Amino acid sequence: MSRFLKDSVERHFQKTAKLMQKEKYKEALKEIEKAQNIVKELNEKEYILIFSSLKGHLLYLLGRYIESFEFHAFALKYNEEILSRDPFNKIYESAFTVSFLDIFALGNIFYNTGHFFQAKDCYELYLLISQRLLKANPENLSYLSDVAMALNNLGALLTNIGHFKEAKGRFEEALEIRQKFLEVTPEDATYKSDVAMTLNNLGGLLTKMGSIEEAKKKLEKALELRLGLLKKYPENLLYQSYVGGTFVNLGVLFKDMGQLEEARDRYEEALEIYEKLAKEDSEDSTYRTNFAGLLDNLGKLLSDMGRIEQARQWHEKALKIRQDLIKDENENVAYQSYLGQLNNSHGNMSKWEEAGQELEDFIEHVYSISLKNENLKNWKIEKNHFEIGKSGTKYEFDVFMNLK
């Protein structure tokens, strides 16, 4: 009986794999679900691992991210015992790798859509597994790099939820690892970029913590590294974006120091970069989203400098970019992230009454779309998360964090 059940479940696995190769993900999900009761009846960890990993990956591909996390986390529960018993089994290793990589990718998706506690679960699980793998294989530099990557992203996340002390510790751990890589191969572009990324993030955090001089040193070093990389690879759009992000963080720093003209100069340097990126790679929503965030920062700064009409123009441009983003990507799960930023547009401006109704109409439009979106059914988007009032909204300056 057991052999019959195993043959049956393996046929379902094979059919699922074939459908996935053809990118028929919905059909593949239906096929793998036929195996669910058989896997339960067999109750063998190897089949549980493969089933959970396959289903988790299919749910990920279909945009059902919360369910995907649950299945991948379940699969990873079994990996240590199975792989330690049979470490060279390619099927088990493949199932583990799929879940391991998807967990990190899910962390970035949750982070970018403002679901920080789900992202935290993903990053912490990824970090825990990476640390265990490194402990078992201390000479494996790839595992050490994974640890640093998880620490960097956890630091960015903890910054966003206000856990500054913990975030600082994570960034410092990541920086120590990444600097060691760079010391061994000082001309390696990837290692330079990684060190600059964590310096940038740590500098942004220290600005929030009020450690201005220390923040300035970190950001200036990050900018030095990033400008050096950009000089060597001037066509690299990612490096251009990173330089822009550090200019933004320096702008925030100078604003906090009361050096408003310096802050404006740094924002305008970033503006030149992001405006160019948004035009050159108009399909990349990240560049346009960052551009909109920068425009809001610049608008708020100009408002504080008494240049109200200029500020209004930048806020209106930011709102227009976000309107275009949502029109272009009705199926993108980043709705909640864009909605969370809408309250910042038009903040602290004169003639709020004129802008307020336009913003309310826009949120109503996006909210109605989100209710029809299959990918967003589990995300609990609520209009009352976004309070709009004629007195304007409080806009807090923010720094740009980079994920890996």
C-alpha cells in the first residue's frame, strides 16, 4: 500500500513540474494539491518537504505571498534532519534551496509593501538558517555573504519600525563582515557596493538617532565608494540609483543640521539622477517610486524655506508619478506601499482644499481597484489607514535604505 501511495504522489510531483516548465502555474497548483491528502497519509518528511516547497513556490509565483511563506517555513522545518541524513540528495537539496531563496525574496516583497512584521519573520528565518549553514561550513564564503545580506535587510526593516538600537547592531554586524570581504579583494566591485550599501543605511539610521557627526562620516564614505564605482561603470543604472540615494540621505542630514541650502543642493543632485533614471528606464517602478519620494522631500524642504509655490509644484509632480504608477500596474502588489505615501503628497501646502479632494478621489479609485485584485485578497487594505484632512498632514523626512 505504501509503495502505491508513493508512486501516486511522485506522479503528481512530476506532472506539477512539467506544468511549471510550461509556466502553467494555476494548473500546476491544482495538480500539487491533489497530492496533499496522500502526503498526509504517508507522513514521511521527505514528501512533506518536497510538497511544501513546491506548493510554496507556486503560491509565490501566483502572488499569494502570505500563504507561500507559511508553506516555505513549514518546508524549512524539515530540512536540517533530512539533509543531514542524506546531504548529497539533489532532490532534497533542490527543494530546500527553493524555499530558502523564496523566503528571502518574500521578505523583500513584504518590506516594499509596508508589511514589516511579515518581512521580519522572513529575514529572521533566512538569517537563522544562514548562520546554521555557516556554523556547519565555516569556510563557505557564500554562507557568510548570506548572513551579511540578511543582517543588512533586517537593519533596514528595524529602522522602519523604530527599533533603532537593534537596527544599529544589525548594520554594524553586516558592515564588519562586508569590510572583511573587501579587505581580501579591495578592487572587487560587488564587495565595494555592499560595503557602501551598509554604510549608507547605517548613516541614514544614525541621522535618525541624532548622531550627526558619525552619520556624516558614514554617508561621506558611502558616497566616495559609490562615486568611485559609478566613475568606473558610468552606464550602470543601479550604481546611479545608489549615488542618488546617498545624496538624499546627505540632504536629510544637512536639513537636520539646519543647513537648508546644503540640503537643497544634495536633493537637487539626487533629483538630476532620479529624473534621468525614470526617463531611461521607465518600466522600472522602483526608480519612479524613489523619484516621487525625493520630490516630496524636496517639496517639504522648500516649504520650510518659505518657497511655498515651488514646494507645491514638486508635491504635485510626486502625486502625478504615483497616479501613473498605479494606472500602469493595476496588478502590482505594491499598491499598499504607494497608498502609504499618498498622505505625504501635498502636505504642508497652501490651498489644501483644492488638492485634498483630488487626493481623496485618487485613494478611492485605487482602493476600488485593490478590491478586484486577486493578488491583494489577503492583504487587508483599508481606506481608514490613510487620514486626509484640510489642515494638511504631518510629513516626516525620511532616508533611503537599500536592500540586497
